[in-house]
Amino acid sequence: MLKTGHGLSDADIRARYDAAPHRAGLGPEFLARVLALAGDLDALTVLDLGCGQGELLAAIARRSPRARLLGLDASTVRVHTALRGGGARATLVAASAEAPPFRAGSFDRVFCTETLEHLKLPERCVGEIARLLAPDGRAILTVPNATGFAPFHRLGALVPGRWLRSRLLPYEHPLNTDQPIDTCFTYGEIAGLVRRGGLEIEALAGWRYFRYLEMLPVARAVYGWCAPALETWLPRLGGVRFAYNLLLRCRRSEA
């Protein structure tokens, strides 16, 4: 795996996130896919680790008004933004996703979306998720997958020019990221991370296959035409490993 910013102190990382412009999330289609994987959330106790500005919490609140919602983010600025916005129905906590201050077995669902790649100790976070899950609880994890940019993710130093790197390399790649801390995971590394953290993958979905095709002007028209077919057929043919966004539903390992 390729890493950026892991030498920074935790305080420096928090300060940089507090000072950074806050980007919107991945949008309604992404949220719909995440919620479809999660199942019925009404009357459940739900935690969003790395809740950012609260887009997912707001979507859950609209869909499942009786759900008990909690959100956690290391950036106090983002937590305050969520309080002012759609996440206001949730209880929000400023803390690290690697050390969430909650009792074991407290949650029916734990979401951790597009967060693990921004942690120094993602395996510890997965272990905490396993600890926090109720016996029948489920975790919904989403992680960018560098294998979706194959083969360029392994050839970053050979890709010339900033413009081309921004289109042929995953956003988490050290030659492309603008995040304070980032980790560029491959498909196999993501699966291993989840297992070592004490979770078992129950369902796996992908979104945005061969993402770089969508980002190249010449290929964009062709990609737009074939994208629905790719989204439908590649999972059936075992091609989920080539999706840029991996969505996993997990339960605690029995071992």
C-alpha cells in the first residue's frame, strides 16, 4: 500500500482538516447504494464513524425517522457543520475513529464510509467497529480501491504530468492526493484489513468501474454509454475488484 501524511501528528492532521475547504460527499447515488446494503434501519441504533458534514446521517434520518443516530468525526469544524445541517437530529461527538468513546455492543449498525483510508491505524478502527457491534449488528464499510485504476496505480512514477496523473491515478495515490493523510489500498489489502480487524465480509458491492475511463475526455463518451452495462455485468463476472469504490457489509467474525 502507498501512504501519505502518516508521519504527521494527530493534532496536525486535525488542524489541517479543520482548515481545509469542506468538500461535499459522493452524492445521492452513492448514499443510495450504501443504504441499500444496510437494510432497514428504523428503530435501530446507528453510528456513523467519520461522519464529516453529516450527509449520510441526514439521509438515514429521512429514510428511517425512528433510528437513533450518532455521528463521530475527528474534526470539530465538521461536527459543527453537521450540527447546523441535516445531521442535527443526531448526537455528534468530536473524537478519533480509532478510539470511539462508546461501550462495546452498543450499535445495530456502524457505518464507516470513505474514512479508513484517512487514518493512521485503519486496522484499529476496524477492530473498534467489531467491538461496537451488537451480536446481530452489521458494519457498512466503503473504501476507495486502487485496483480500480489498474495498472496505473502501480506505475505512478511513470505517468507524466500533473494533469494526466490526476486522471490515471486514484485520488489516494501520493502523486495525486491533496488530503493531509491518505492510504492507497488495493483490493487484496482492503479484504485483509477487514479480516484482521475481526470482521467477516457478508456482502460486497462495487461502484464506478475503471474510473479513469470516465476522466479521460476521449474515453468519456464511450464510458458513459457502457457504464450501466459495466455496473450490471462486472459483479456477476467476478469483476468487483475493478470498482473504484468498494462497499462491504460485514459482521463480527466468529473465530
